[in-house]
Amino acid sequence: MSGFKLWWIEGAFAILLLLVPGNLGWGKEGHYATCKIAESFLTEEALKAVKELLPETAEGDLASVCSWPDEIKHRYNWRWTSELHYVDTPDFRCNYDYCRDCHDSSGVKDNCVTGAIYNYTEQLITGYNASNSAVNYNLTEALMFLSHYIGDVHQPLHVSFTSDEGGNTITVRWYKRKTNLHHVWDSDIIESAMKTFYDKDLDVMISAIEKNISDTWSNDISSWTNCTSGEEVCPDPWASESIKFACNYAYRNATPGTTLGDDYFLSRLPVVEMRLAQGGVRLAATLNRIFDSRPSIAHKLASFGNIQPTCQISSS
């Protein structure tokens, strides 16, 4: 596809890396929740494909490996993936534009979370059931990367301001504990919700979110899952949502040195729970479209090519 870089997987896939601790994205709980929600919305055909691609250690559970990209991103052979977890936007603009924003710190285009979502979607479309033996993608890794990055793009501070590194440089207190704003949204809000409302049980929290999906948000599911032109994946609108949530909720009343307590927690928790729900439902919808055997691979790729952003190269 024009203007789109394919990242080839470097090195052999090591199952032992699943056990390596690391700096997590949504936080391990958030990624687990996103993928567990997705599992409940997979079609029979997609669920079969997912289970075929998962490593044996996952025992058929996608959620158990959804934090794998966080766990390996600082290891030498995988450092190239570290900038695929987020996209930086200009400070205080509160909007996202793929052609302007999707690049890494060296300026390499398409190296950001939305670019990675396009990439691994294409790998799965091209590689699964492909008759061409020349296709050389590791589809197990592609599945785990895609599942993780769809979670990441729904965390508001993974689509946020460049200068504060997504809130990582904004030091705050979460109640009495010193932390940073990014960590508040990755983990602290979810962990506090588990302790306060869900008997310290993540499965109870996930069940409550799933109940909201079937009740409170049931009329929104169609708009959450549909891509405007019928393409397999559409991460750009999701990123646009995240930067707006970052400006309206994450950054608001959270200046350096602020103590964030009940007012912040209780007003931001509904946003976090909705973003977990949207991430899970959209991940399922994406996997359902990828593994739906009815459209041909050629048809899927033709549709995919139409929605991949084509950025004009400036002559200046």
C-alpha cells in the first residue's frame, strides 16, 4: 500500500517473554479487561481463528496475553515497538491528524499506535488462510500486537500532548501517593474502582462493564463498531475521541503538584469504563471482520487500501 511501512517481526517469538514484567500500557488490568470484553463479542468463526493463533501458554484466552507488547517493548530486539503504543499531538490543539501526527521521534512516518493498528490488521488479512507461501508474517504476534494497540488507542493519554509525554512528566498525587498523570489513567483509576466498587475483583468490574454494554450503551454499539466506508479497521476516529477525552477530562484540573482525590476519581471513572468498553467492542468487531470468510482477501485488501491515509509529501 502506498506510503505505508510494513514492520517485519525481528527475531523468533519467545514464549518466555510473556512472563517478563514491564512498563504497562492501560495497565495489565485495563488490557485484560479490554480483551476479555472483546472475547464475549467474537463470532464463532473469529473465536476459532483467534484460538488457533494464540500461543499454547494462553490456553485459548486472548486476555491472558494482551499485555505482552508492554512486557517486551524495552528488550533490545523489541525496542523498535516502544513508539507504537501512542501518538503525540501538538500541545493544546486537542485534535488528531494522521498525516501530521503519526510518526516516531525520528520523524519516520506511520510509526505510531494508529499506524501499527493499520499494519497488523493488514498482516492478519493477508496472512490468515493465505495460499501464498511467500507471506512471511508471524500472525500470533500480529494478533497480540493488534489487540494491545486497539486497547492503547482508547486510553486518552495515549493520544495526547507532545511536551508532557502523554502526562508522564506531570507529577501529581493520587490521594496520598505521588505518581504521574499518565499512571493515573493507566492504572490508578481502575485499581481504585476495583477496591471501592468491585470487591477488589477485576472479573466483577468486567461483568459490570459488560452489563452496561448490553443495557446503558446498547443503542451506541452500532456507532461504536461501524467504520464509515465498511473497512476492517478505523483507528483514526478512535484517536480523535481520545485526544478530546484527554483535553476535557484527563488534563483538566490536573496541573503539576495537584492532589487528585474523590472529585477527580468519581468524575473520570465513567470515562475510563466507557473507553474500556469501546476498546473491547471495537477489537471484537475488527477481529470479526478480519476473520469473516465471506469476503475474499482481495476484496478486503481493496477496501483496506481505500481507508489507509495517504499523506502528501511537502515540497518545501
